[in-house]
Amino acid sequence: MTIVVICLAIVVFMPMLAKVPLAIAMSKSGKYDNKSPRAQQKALDGFGARAHAAHENCFEATTYFGPSILLVIALNAVTLTTAYLCLAFVVCRLLYLICYWMNWDILRSTVWVIGMGTIAAHYYYLLN
């Protein structure tokens, strides 16, 4: 269960990790505008725009991963398989961020599909 909970915590805090390159890009576009950060983020292009999209996508991923893992825990269905699926999801999400920042669009989409597949596998596992 420890691995599953650690993976959940990593995914929950991953938007903060993804904020670092975004904050750097915002700072390079003049200075970090803490009074209107969203307006500044919308004006970013290139790497900054990708960093912003990656940051937002971390929140979206949490809404898919969180409920599936909480269901696994609530149903006392934590096994080695579910732990490996959690680890695979975290690795996919980290690779996804790197792919987004580096503008590797096809690889990014591939990693996204694999990551979502791990979530689907949790539900499949729970239903069988």
C-alpha cells in the first residue's frame, strides 16, 4: 500500500513540479507577474506555452488517477499489480512532462495513452 500512497502523493504534487519551468519561462518574459500570472501565462509562446499546457495537464491527470487509486484503496484491492500500475503511471506522467517541454508531440501522445491505459487497467482489475 505504501507504493500506491506515495504514487498518489507524487501525482497530487506533480503540478507544483510542472510549475517550475513555467515560472522560469514567465520570468524570462520580463519578470514574473504575480499580480496577473494568468494573463502573463496566456501571452507565452514556444517553450513557455508548452510549460503552461503541461502544468494544466497535471491537474487534469490528477482527476483521472486520484479516483481510481482511492477506489483501489477503499476496496482493499492493493496488490503488487496495482502498485506496478501506479508506478507505471507516475513514470508516464514524468515522461509526458519532459516530452511536452521538449516539444516531442508524437512521443508525448504515446506516453499519454500508456498512462491512461494504466488507469483503465485499474478499473479492469477491480471488475475482475
